[in-house]
Amino acid sequence: MANNLLKGKRGIIFGALNDMSIAWQVALKAHEEGAEFVLTNAPIAMRMGAINELAEKTNSLVIPADATSLEDLENLFSKAMEHLGGKIDFVLHSIGMSPNVRKGKHYTDIDYKFYNQTLDISAGSLHKTLATAHKMDALNEWGSVVALTYIAAQRIFPDYNDMADAKSLLESITRSFGYHYGIKKKVRVNTISQSPTVTTAGQGIKGFDEFINFSDQMSPLGNASAEACADYCVAMFSDLTRYVTMQNLFHDGGFSNTGVTQPVIEKFGNIE
Ligand SMILES: NC(=O)c1ccc[n+]([C@@H]2O[C@H](COP(=O)([O-])OP(=O)(O)OC[C@H]3O[C@@H](n4cnc5c(N)ncnc54)[C@H](O)[C@@H]3O)[C@@H](O)[C@H]2O)c1
């Protein structure tokens, strides 16, 4: 049910590749809630994905941008403001990629050129996005920036590989930039730490299917879906959460505070 929570707000949504993408769901919900926004993704993803279909559904413009390129980001913010008719109120950073994961490199034997790419694409891109917006004064006061993260930033999940390092950095950038942007412009910056979710990026992780079941059974409410994550993002973009900033917000059905659950204990009943 739509409540016009984002009526009159202008946004930029990064990272909708296909209808499994979390960003795709966020775009649908933001549209339902009355927002106007621009969709963006890396130029290469335009060819692989279905972003034009989403643009049609949400009546939005697509502006390609590699989120590691300052030039692309500057072009994105200036075209988005021109198209939407003013400064931006919300930004979703929904970007993650590790060449080490893709190429099956073990964490103890990563390729360092790939490692730099992982950190640049998955975390540095948030700093570059915020720095570009800050320099261009492209965000309205009380604007809200949300980046998506995972609990591997705090705890070891071995197959998450170097993405864990990238997520730790992403969360640190959120705190640091959140401080400076808050002081200067009352812009808030947060991460949402989402349950494992079946998407193109998620499926790249080794043993993902087993892991998603484990996580589901370790969460009192079960895994949170991409649609539910989109609801939380909309809440964070709305005026109802204006004093939330510099936080890592768990959206995981309770997984992060659970030591063990009965269904998981029962799996170990017959071990001699
Ligand atoms: N799927 C999960 O289990 C899960 C759990 C927690 C957090 N997350 C995070 O959610 C976010 C979205 O991932 P998703 O699961 O929806 O997968 P996805 O593969 O649909 O989205 C990842 C997006 O990053 C984009 N991207 C990659 N390189 C880019 C670049 N250089 N410039 C701009 N965009 C680029 C891709 O094109 C893609 O659209 C990621 O940050 C991911 O780490 C995912």
C-alpha cells in the first residue's frame, strides 16, 4: 500500500541490473511512494541487464555511469539535477563486485590488482559519489544516502572473500562522510546490512544456496527479502527517519543478534 512517503522527492538509484537486484525493488517502491528519480548503472551493465524495462515502468531516465569514475559521477549528478529540475533528496548505492570472487581466488591468495578493484568498485565508489555530490552541492538539506552492506564486515563468513574488507571500508566511509556531510548540509548517510538475498551478485558467492538456508534458520524472522529491503530503504529516504545518520542498520530478521536457534541445534542431534 502506497502512502506517498516520497512525494516531491528526487533521487538517484544505482545498481538495478535485473529484476532480482535489490535496487530494482527499491526503484519500484520509490515510484509507488511518489518519488521521481534517475536510474544509473555501469555502461557495461546496460548491455547485460534490463534497466530500460525498469525505466519504462517507473517513468525514469537512465544515465550510465561507472561509479569509480569521477567524471562519470559529475556528469550523472549534473544531468540528474537538470532532468529532475532541482537538487537530489535521496541516493541508493547498491553496488558490489569482486573480481577475486568471480575468478575463484582464495582469500589467502588474492590477486592485488583485483583487490584494488574490489575496494574501488564496492566501497571507494561511495566515497566518490558523496565527494562529487558534496563538491557540486547536489544534495538537499536532510537528504538521505543509503548504501547496502553485509554482516561479513563484522564477522568472518569465509566464502565472502575480499568483499568483507570492502564492506568494512564501506561502513567506515558511511560514518566518516556522514559526519562531515551532516555538519555541513544536514545530509544523512547510512548503510543497511541486508540478509543474504538471491541476486546476480549474491549467487557469485561460493556455497550460496546452502548458506542462504543456514541464514534463514538462524534468523528468528527468517531472511529478509529484496522487497522488504526496499521498504526499509524507502523509510530511510523519507522524512520519518530524519535523525538517523552514520549508522549500520541491520535488516536481517534478527540474524545479527542470534547465537543459535532450535532448528539449527536440532541438526546436530545425531553427531557421535
Ligand atoms: N544479494 C545479497 O545477498 C546481498 C546481501 C547484503 C548486501 N548486498 C549488497 O547489495 C548491493 C546490491 O547487490 P545485489 O545483490 O542487488 O546484486 P546485483 O548484482 O543485482 O547488483 C550489483 C550492481 O552493482 C553494479 N556495478 C558493478 N560495478 C559497477 C560500477 N563500476 N559502477 C556502477 N555500478 C556497478 C552492477 O552492474 C549491479 O547492478 C551490493 O552492494 C551487495 O553487496 C547483497
